[in-house]
Amino acid sequence: MIALITGATSGIGRATAEAFADLNYRLILCGRRQERLDELQETLSAKTPVTTLNFDVRTWDEVDHAIRTLPDDWKTIDILVNSAGNAHGLSPIQDGDPADWDQMIDGNVQGLLYVSKAVIPGMVERKRGHIINISSIAGKETYANGAVYCASKAAVEALSTGMRLDLTQHGIKVTNVAPGAVETEFSVVRFKGDTERAANVYKGFTPLTPTDIADTIVYVVTAPAHVTIADITILASAQAAATTIHRK
């Protein structure tokens, strides 16, 4: 079994890579930070064969070239986990920075499309495969000051449904995973490196961890062949909705 994971150098992507290594899946780990890819490859190669690809999901030429140049024995990708994504800024729409919008739409939507476009034809040809798209509770519930991020994740939700409609006939499963509050680099990136502000996001309750989401992804990919987990939302026990969190 070969799994390709985008955004593998941190957060949910990294935790999923670690969980898949325990299943002895062969891993294609993708990211932009080569030093982290190298470290992860060294760590996980003790358990399973690992190769890495350094590219930016937002650039089609990079995506296409990287996946086309995989050695033949790495091209039969069985599982694609579209984990790469980002959030930039938290402001009302009238104050939003177009550069932040571009980052979110290009990374969360266009990047997912590019990687999927590079991988799906092989799955269709082989009549098998499983695609896991990492969405968000924000794709299901729009909240104030997050319109563009929420819109980008709503697009992921729509793409997951559309992929399932197009690909089920080819024996390909599609799963949409929508996490709630997960403590990762997410808030540090959103607040542009303000670690104090980022830490406040998770104060007063126990957030989800990347491992929680990885455990769910393992459940999804190891379900019986006749079962597709189409859509799953995962919240911290203190979280009732996107912005409703009961803090101590």
C-alpha cells in the first residue's frame, strides 16, 4: 500500500505519516521544508520505505513534475491525503488582505485540486484508490472574521462531494474529514507568528491533537472494502460548534 500525504512536515499531515508508518504503508511525504522532510524520512524509514517530494501545492508545474518523476515502483498510489492547507488573518471582510486571501484560496483549494489532478488518473486506470480531503468545521459553519478561510474550506467540502460523484464508479473512495479545534501550527500561521495570541486560542479547554485526527484517518482507510466513510466531523469534547467552546 502506497500513501501520498501533502503537508506532511507538521500537524495532521505529520501525525498521519507516523500512523501510516505503523501500518507499514509505503510513504510519499510532500512538503516545502526539505529539512523537515529529511528528518521525517530518517525517523520513519526504520518502520517502512519512505520517499519525499519537495514542492509547493499552489504551483501546478511543481506538482506535476514532482509526481511525474516518481520512480515507477512509487507511482501506484493507493491513498492520497490532501492535508496541506493554511489560514491567514482573522479580520472582517472589509479589512481583509488580498494577499492573505490568495494564500488561503491557492493553498486550500487550488493546491488540493492540483495534487488530486496529478494522482487521480492513475487511480482511475487501476480502478482503485482512496482520497482523504482535510476540510474543517469552518467548511460547515461560517464565522465572523473568517469569511475567506471558511469559503476555502467550504470549497473542500464541495470538492469532496463532487469527487465522490465522479469517482465512485471507478472504484475510488472519497472521504471528507472536518476537524474542529486542533492544536497545531495553524494559529501561529493565522496570527503571523504571534505565538502568544495563538496560544490563547487553546486556553481553558483541551483541544484535539493531530494524533486524534490521524487516528480517525486510520479508521477511515482501514474500513472494509464495501464501506466508505463519506464525511466525518471531529470536535474537542468542549467544542459544540465552530466558535462555541466551553472554557474553564
